[in-house]
Amino acid sequence: MLYYSKGSKDYAFTSEELKTALVEIYGQLGVRKKVLALPPDFTRFHSFAGTITEMTWEHYGDALTDVLPALGTHAPMSDSEISRMFGSLPHNLFRVHDWRNDVVTVGTIPSEYVRQVSEGKLDYTWPAQVNSLLAHGGHDLILSIGQVVPHEVIGMANYNKNIFVGTGGSEGINKSHFIGAVYGMERIMGRAESPVRSVLNYASTHFTNHLPIVYIQTVVSKDSSGKLQIRGLYAGDDFECFRLAAALSLEANFEMVERPVKKAVVWLDPEEFKSTWLGNKSIYRTRMALADGADLIVLAPGLKEFGEDKEIDRLIRKYGYAGTSKTLAAVEQNQELRDNLGAAAHLIHGSSEERFTVTYCPGKLTREEIESVHFRYAGLDGMLKRYHPENLTDGFNTLPDGEEVFYISNPALGLWAHRDRFLS
């Protein structure tokens, strides 16, 4: 059922409009006694999900008993991150998702279905796993709150990805990511329908239909002054709210560049991007816009690690971003990668496949570390002197000496492509 639907590419919700919309949504849901909120973590700070969760607490009061950030494989939120993202929301409401241990398998998708949706590329069962709090917490309302935006693993982020990946378990996360990587990232990005989405939709229909899950989805983009605005708000308990949000996101968050980009410069906010696990959005979201032989320069002052999870960090350091064929061969030859297919998928996603160069300019990782995983290295200070964000605007820029660069201030907010590479 669709409870609320409003938005357009140029619309901007005010704070009061947002609060009024939530009151309308919660009014339709009626009185609830025990509510669980599933917002994203700090890596989706710009989603406005923190504000929505805070407003939800203001509405439900003591009936909001638990807030479980949908961490997936990300690191737990710090107290300072919680305060900044969720405002006055009491910290004692927050629970930490443990993706390796605190999950329940609510059903298993047969291998025949995975083989069908992956076009025969994979043949394994898929476990539908969720945090135990969803399965056994006794809540009479589970609010999945988040932002719909183009995504490299599933096509469009959020909806039931927030459930089965955000609060999912090791095997489910690993296998879902691998489906998307093997099927082909460029065949998926920006699309509401994908093999990974089909798997999650199957799980929603067959294994979690009894849970009182309601989705609240935002679509966010910058206005002409660079300020973030909520362009759309959609709430419902089925696919329709996601379908509508995904359609608007494709309008608001997708840019078809006028010509292939020969040099791109991407800024990674140090508070948001501390690992290549997240920072490689600079690669995922731009690859379809980049010309053959292009240079991608990533300004990453907060970069201190490859993976937020220690085991994933170790695997990235060991195998590096070596491309699809070498990664798939490594999966065949090494049990540790077969046990961590999500890491293998990430290694595929983060490679340029030798089509363009990636130069990382990190704040904390060394040249040796960057080059060991098959990226190029450049000193941050030197690159900032030439490509300082204060001197660039999103899109094409011409520098004083005539060099042209395409600048992106936050790769998490969109998807960029040239028509020759955006596969239909």
C-alpha cells in the first residue's frame, strides 16, 4: 500500500512540510506500541534520514523503543556521529548491527532462481538474513528509512536492500554483492530492476511479508546554490513507493555528460569517506562517463584504510583492485575469497579494468599502500594546490592554463554517464 507520494526534480520540501508529511503517514498507520526504526548510518548522512528519524521519535515518543542503523558491513557509529546525524534522539535507543553474529535466516532462495536471474552466471542458494531484532523483537511497526539513489551493487539503493543488506548477515551480503558484480555493474547502475533486486524482492514476498515493515524513502539532490534538498518523499509497504522514488532519482541524481570525460577530479568529504570501501564510489559512479585512457583523480583527505571491516581490509590489501578476470580467478583459487564474496565483488567494482587510470591522493595511507592495491598515488597537498574544491564547480571546469577537468563534489549523490556507455 502507498501511504504517501510527493516530489519532482525541482521540488524542495521545507522542514515543516516534511514534518506534516510524516504526521500524515503515521496517522494512516494508527496507534503503535513498539516501533523499530532502521535508518542508514553516517555514510548516508546526506539522506535526511537522521532528521526523519528524529521527527519520528518526536511523534511516537516512548513507543519508539529501538533505533538500529542499517550498517551492513560498515563500522558502528560513534557518539559524535549519532549526535550530528540524529540531533536530540537519545543515544540509549541505538542498537548496533553485528552482521557476522546477530542475524537470523528467515528463508532460503533456491539456486534455480539465482541461476535464472543471473542469466546462468551463478548457481547457489541465497539465505534471506536479517538482524534478530527484526525477527524476534516483537515490534508492531518497523520503519525502514532511507534514500533512493543510484547504486553499484543493486542499481538503486534502499527499499528492501535496507533490510537484507543493511541488517543482513555475512553470507547474504556476500552473495548478493557477488551476483551484481558478476552480472555486470554497468548493466545495473541506475536501474530499479536488477538481478540483485529480484532476489531481494523474492525474499520480501516469501520470507518477511509477515513483518510490519513500512518504507520511508527520500530522493535528495543539490539546488543551484549547492544546498541539499529533499526532492521527493515516498512511503509504503510494497514495491510501489520504491518504484516512484527510483524514477525520480533517475531524474534528480543522474547526469548524462555531453562528451566523454578525459580528466575527472572527485572530492571525498573526510567526515564521510575514510576507506576505499566507501571512497570507490568515485570510481563506480563515474566510470560510465570516463573516456578510454581518462584520468580519475580522487582527493581523499580522510582516507585511512581500505575496508572498515578488518578482514575485508586484509583481503583488499592482499588481492588489490586487479580487474574482473583476475579477481574471478582468485575466487576460484582461494577459499578465503569464496568465503568473502562481498569483498571479491568490491575488488571488481573498484577496478578500472585497465580502461582508465585511478590516482588516489590520501590523507593518511602511504604511497606504498595505495600502489600495492593497483592504484596510482599522488600527494594530497600538491593536488589540492592545483585542484582545490573551492576553485571548482560541479561539472566541466577550465583551469587558467587551459586544462579541462570534470569536478564532482560528492560521488555518493549521483551517477554520471555518457550515452555511449549507458547500456540500455
